[in-house]
Amino acid sequence: MQVNHSKLSWKDICSFNFKHAYLIKNAILIVLVFLLMRLVGFENEMISFIIMFGLAVFSYFYISIKNKDFFDFRAIFLAAWLVSFALNLIRLNPIYNELSLKTSIVLIVTPVTLLLGSFLYEIMHNKQTEGKVNPRVFMDSKLFFAVSLLISVFILGCFIAESIIIGELPYFSSDMNAYVTFYVSGLHQFVVLSYFVPCLAIIYIHQYGVKWYSPKALLLIALSLISYAIPILIVSRQLLLQQLFVMFFTLAFYHRKRTFQLFIAMVLCFGWAFVFLSGARNQSEEYLADAYTQSNKQEEDSSEEASEDSETIMPTQHEVAFDLPSVLVTPYVYFSNSLQSFNNQVNYQKKYYYGVSLLELPVKAWSKITGTEVELMAAYKHDKARLQISPFLNTFGFVSDFYFDFGIFGVIVGMALYGYVLSWLKHKSLVSQNPFIIMLSGLFVYACLFSFFIPWLSNSTLQYTVVFLVLLAFWNTKIKNKVPEMNSPTY
């Protein structure tokens, strides 16, 4: 890898005359736009929406173009997070409350600290410049094919076993909630790893210089196509979107000059997948309207402080009204609802949980081993149910667990660390081209894309997957076989 030993001077820093100045410039722009909106005090919701939406679009293209990568995690996170913020400003659903000043500050601090964390990594590794990198240590093509085949067949086998045990596939069911009940503990955690399969096929073909029409490559491609039946048959929008994203992300890793075309193709596939599986759930318009407008019920108004005994927080309005075509209702709520629950959390959360929410999986495991539930975990679950905007729409957004544990301090530190770690993962995947680090990086960038939806870092499936990929990546570095230099990514 090419190395440039030049050092930054204070003059360069003050004049923004250095390679990664665009990250700081974008962070400053976000803060300035927010301060302008607060200073001028726009009461027109549509104007506020346009300004914030415009900031999201600008930030995405600014960082993507500067970094020459339309799958850059910073660009994707800013776009998703700020668009969700913008949609909450217009409050098309009357059960939604106006975001408080405190909530708005947290929502702005979130992307800014992500940029600062990423910037910190880039500055600490400023001597490294991007160039054509060579693979280091890897298993050979025969072993990688065998591992890929084994993983793919295992995932598909788990899906078949789960289908047999349940006895019905949600796609063919008339039950509108069949996709929720399709779950067998111990199997489903592996079934949802179906997005591994297309990635393994892409890596095998590109990393090892294998012709796509060779018998082994065709077998992995066939398994990849079959794997796409899993999210369709279980009617899982999230899984299908995740599988599509990680596939396109992996392709973009090897075709870095075509990331924009691949991103557009991904957006088009996303649109089809979301509409197709939304229809496949057989949910009537009456059911959706009921789900999207039912709020938690409580005697007091949410504008007042909730009592200690309050079970829920109630939005200020309850009229059932949506001034959107039915085809747009689901995407709008998908993007906007979580921050409404997060608004309740910021305004009415009464205690912090000091790591319990982020460590939910090991805490649950400890509870099962000891036979006693951790008191803070029980309080956390109660608080989360009380604060959610609706019993049907129980998502909170990416930083809610940081906030549950340590408040705004947790958001600042957590997002800075996330930006730092993702920058490291991006650099590590380029330098080593370890296939499992590439997949791990794609998984965390997907969390950026759906940052407005759920707190991915406390998601048990994600935690299992991260451990699995880290173990595979570590094992892969112990295999002393080099990939031919000619198979480096295309720049």
C-alpha cells in the first residue's frame, strides 16, 4: 500500500486544508442549519421539512462524491437519519407529537459525533493514502468454496427444518401476522443469515478470479438465488432488504468505480421488494390504519409529566387521519415512527440502565443460567413498553439504547465509537480483503441505512452474527495462502 509521510500542521487544520476536512465541514454545516432553524423559528412545518430534507440529500452526495463511494457509511447514515428527522417535522400522522428541543439536540448530536469519530480515525491514520492494495493472507480457493458451500447448505437446511416444524409458510397464509409467528428458537437465528449466501458467491468469483460460468461458481450462484426465496416465503421485508443491500455493498467493494450505478440499482430493487412483500402480507387497509393510529392509552396528556405509576405515555391527539395515499402510508411510518417513541424516551425516561440495554443478550443468558431476572432488565423492559408511541409500532431508533443506558453522554460516546470502528472496518477490509471482514463491514453499514428503525447494536441476531463473522475472520487470517494479486478490487 502506498504511504505518504506528510504530517498535518495547525495551519492546515485551521484552514481545512487536509484530506478529510470534508467530514468536519459537513458536521459544522449540520450544526449551523439546526441553529438557523431554531433561531429563525420556522413555524411552517413544510419549510422545516424541505430544509432538513435538503440537508440530508446534500450531505449524502457531498460525502459520497468526496469519498468516491456511494456506499460510504457516513453518507448513508446522514441521509437516513436526517430524512427521518425531516419527516418527523411535518407530523402527517396526528398521533405524532412535536419533537422537543432536547430531542432535536440529541438527533443533531448523533450524526455530528459519528462524523467526529470517523474523522478521529482518519486523522490518526492520515499517513495512509488510498491506492491499489494487495490481498494478504487467505485460505485458498478450494477451501473458501468448501466453507461457502457448507455455510450456504446449512442456512438453507435450517430454513427447511423450521418450515417443517411450523408447518406453514407465511407467504401462503391468510393470517396477516403469520410473518411474526414464523419463529423456532435455535433455528431462526441461522435462517436470517441467508444474506451470507450471495455475498459468499460474489467474493468467491471476484476474489479468486473464478469465471462465473464455472461449475463451482454456478453452484454458489444457484444457492444464492434459492436463498432469496427465504425472505420472500417468510414475508420478511427487513431480511429481503438486508440481503439486497449486503449483496450490492459487496459488489461495490469490487467495483469501486461503479458504486453510483450499483446504488441506483439497489434503490430500485428496494422499492420493488418493499411493495411486493407489503402486499404479500395480506394486511388490509383497515388493519394498517388501525395499527398506525392506535396509541398507548393513558388518562393524562403527554404534554404533562408522567407519574411513576404510569404504564404508558399518550400522544396528544387520537384522531384517525392520514393525508397520504395508502401506498405511501407504510413507508412514511416506517421512516418516522421510531423517532416519535424516541421523543417520548428523551422527554420522560426517569432512570438510566448503565449498559443493560446494550448487553441485553448476555444479560438474558445470565438470567437463564442463574434462574433470576436482573432487576434493571425488568425495569428497562417496563420503561421501553411505557415509552413506545404505539403497541403496534414499538421501534425506537439506532441510539435509543445508548440513551437508555447513559443519556446524551452515551449517545455522544457511542456514536463517536461507532464512527471510529466503521472507519477502521472500511480500512481493514480494503487492506486485508478478508472476505468475512467485508461482510461484517456491510452488516454495520446496513445498520446505518436503517438507523431510523431499531437499535441494531442490541439486536440479538446481529450480536450472534458479529461473533460468528469475527471468528471466521480470525480463523481466515491463520490460513497462510495468498490470493493472486490480479484479483484485487477494481478501482
